[in-house]
Amino acid sequence: MKHWFVALLLLPACSSTAQRLHVSDTTGWRELREGSELRFKIEPSNAIMPRFSLEGANGYGFVLDSLGNFYWKPAFDLVDRLEKKKEITVVVQAEWKDGKRTSKQINFTVLHTNRPPVVEDLPVFYVKQSAANTYQILDQYVMDPDGDPIVFKSVQSQLPEGITLNSQGLISWSPSRNQFNALKTNPLTIEFIAQDQPEKAETRGKIKIAQTQLDLPPEIIIVPGDSTVSIKEDERVHFKIYVSDPNGDDNLSSVGFISSDPRISNQAFVLNTPVQAEFTWSPGYYFVDEAEKTRTVELLFFAIDKSNNRVQKTIKVKVADTENLEEKDKFLYTKYRSSLSQAKSLIDQLDDNHEKLNKAYKQAKKGKKNRSILNASLGATTGLAPVAMPNDPQAYKAVSAVGGTTVLTLGTLEATEVVGKSKTDIMEKLKINVEIRNQLQLEADNFARKYALKSARRSKDFDPDRDKLLPILNNQKLVVLELDASKPGIKNYDNKDLKKTFPDFSEQ
């Protein structure tokens, strides 16, 4: 199956608006099955071709060349058969020569694809005369690539008289004398059908039957066959149990298991057929106490026939204490979002303060025309001199007089240089404001992009990189800017607001 589509890279006309990568999903191409091919091409809306790259694609086989050609064929083992589907996230990035960039997070849903069983060449079934001969078809020759349980079915038209094949893959036959003698010159080949469960995909196989003696004791076969298994609390243990009885399936009385830990429910054991069962169990994050570090559980699988003959096999499961990644991811995302919210809050304050400083500078630059300074001073003074007063009735009397000049000066100065703040101080504050704002925007953009994925936030560099924002947020020069202290340090921004300021911000 192939999927084709064309994704357009949309660039807004306004250069100040953040670039965005828009990928439509009108054909439902984001949901695909294991083994199917997905091809598409990302094209820009204009003639300028950016350079494309991927993040978060390690281990999944994504291919994206620099021209935007994308190819992916999910492996058949990507989705577990019990999981049914799996979410895969990849980030597509585009970068132009002028340094502009944009990115888009694409989520794929991969569905499990069931494959039929695989049948290899089986060993010869050697039988003896007038005896109950049995032959067990083992997993090492007939297997399911998806790990599905297999049920065997016979092709009745090819079976000789008296031979039976049960659903477990156990062949039983007691050949007569004539049948046994015929095998000496003409070995018999029979076909069987291997059918997986529950999808019921089928594959045919062949078994050759010849003369010999074969004796199989009762046993339990557990796959995988390790006697000790080590898992973590968030992992799952899965066993397939096959029970064989030389006397036939009808001779079995019961098949089950006993656990040393009562917390393991009986529902973990499912009997698909009287001779085939599955055991599936996941401990959970609270199974092992933190003080213990590990806990070992013994699982005893048994089979009892009608004669009370008992066959059993014990498997030890060692469970290790494991960190709860789900809760850890939530906590790390809270820290990630909180840091960017704090950065945006300061950026918004600095933007508001920048507008106020610009207005103050323009007002200071214009000055105030009506402000004048009047400067008056005495000029040169001649001193004292006698002056005759002719109109005085007392003639020939003299009085003293002061002679000289007086100078009056009227000047106009810029008001900000005389009254209020200097425009030089305002220019210095503008410089500090822009410097802190640009530095914070750069570091916060890098932080938002680097830790957009959950896996990146789990790295040891997350907290040190987060701490790099603190010196900028607590810059000592902020005191000089006299920001409004009544505004809250961190606002409750929504994801849309954060995405507008930091284009690479992740919402998960």
C-alpha cells in the first residue's frame, strides 16, 4: 500500500509574522499500517526552496532529503500485536538561506499488520508399528512473525486412516501392519495448516512420515524457554505455554499456573485451547518498593491429566524498580512551559517599557519652546558725581548721583536640560532594554526548539540549559529600567500565546 500527497509550506506576507509549516490531512495519510509505504513532497508556496531536515526520527527509518521528498515504510515489528497501534511523532524543519526557519510537528498513527505464520522444513516423523506414535510440531519450525499464538488444522483429504492432528500441532498415529510396511518403500507426505490467532491468517506446511521408533514423554513447553527473566516495572512479560500429552488432548484434566505473589491475577493466564495458553503480565510502577530496588516472583505452570499425573515448570521473574516516565514527562513539561512563560512575561514587560522610553525620548528631544530664562546684570558703574538741581529753590546746592549702564539678556534653553531627566539617560535605558530583550528572545527560542520533544527533556542537559535563562531573567540592569513591580512575574499564558512568541514551542 502506498500513500501520496503534497504538503505546502505557507509563508505569511508580513515578515514580522512567524513562518508556519502547514500540512493538510484531507486524505487521512497520517494513519498507515506496518509495511505500507508513505511518500510525499513538501513544497514552499514561493519559488525559494528551503533546506529540510527532521528531528525525532532516530530508529524509525524516516527519510527526508533537502528538497522535501519524504519516504517512510514502517517496519513490521514497530507495533506490538497486543498494542494494536502506536503514535509516532516527528518534527519537520525548514530553513532558508537568510536564516529564517519554521517547523511542523507531524503525528503518525501506525496500525499493526498481521502476517501469516512461517513454516520451515520440518524433521521427518518416524513411527513404529502398532504403537501410539506422536509428533509435536515445534515453534522452531513453525512460527508467527508477529508472535501470535498458532493453531494447527489438518487437510483431511491427505491424511491416512487413523492419523490425527490436534490444534496444538500434535500428530498422533498408530499405523496398522499394512500401513507400516508401505512406508518402507513409499514414505508418506502430509500437509497441515498453521493458523494464527485471533486474525486466522493461514500457511500450509508439509511433514514426511517414515519408519522408525519415537517416544515423547509428557511435557510443558514455554516460549521463551528461559528459566529466569528480568524486566522493569513498566515492561510486560509474555509467555506462550504448550502442553503435550502422548495419550491425546482428551487425557488432559487441567492446565494453569500458581504465583508466589498474590497480586498477580488469574486473568493474566488465558487458555486459548485445552493444550495452548498465554501468560501476559505487567507489574506496574508500584509493584516494587523503592527501598527494595528489585523483587523476584516465581511462576509455576502445570498440567494435570486424568490419572493425576502432574507436569510442571517454574520460571522466576525479576522485577526492577523503574522511574515513572509518564509522571516524569508531565513534571519536565511543567518546568519547560514555566520557563518559557516566565521568559514571555519579561519580554512583554520589556516591549511595553520600550514604547514608554521611546515616547519620553521624543518629548525630550523636542524641548519646550515657552520655557525662557531672563538674565539681568549691572553694567559698568561710573561712581558718584555732583549734580546741580536748577529747579531747586535753594540754588547752588548739589546732590550725589549714580551713573552707568544696565544689560538685560533673554535666552531660551531645552527644558529637559534644565527641568526633568536628560535625554542621554533615556538613550542609555533604551539600549539596556533592547539588549536584555534580544538576549532573552534568543536563549528562549533555542530552549523551546531544543526541548520540544519528550525524549529531549529527559536528557541530563535539560536543567542546566534551563538555568541559563535565570541570569537573563534576573539581570541586575533591570533595576535601572524601573519596570512596573505591580505586574505579576509569570502570567498564565495559553499555548497559542507562547507559540506566537516562541514558534518552536511544543504543546506536549
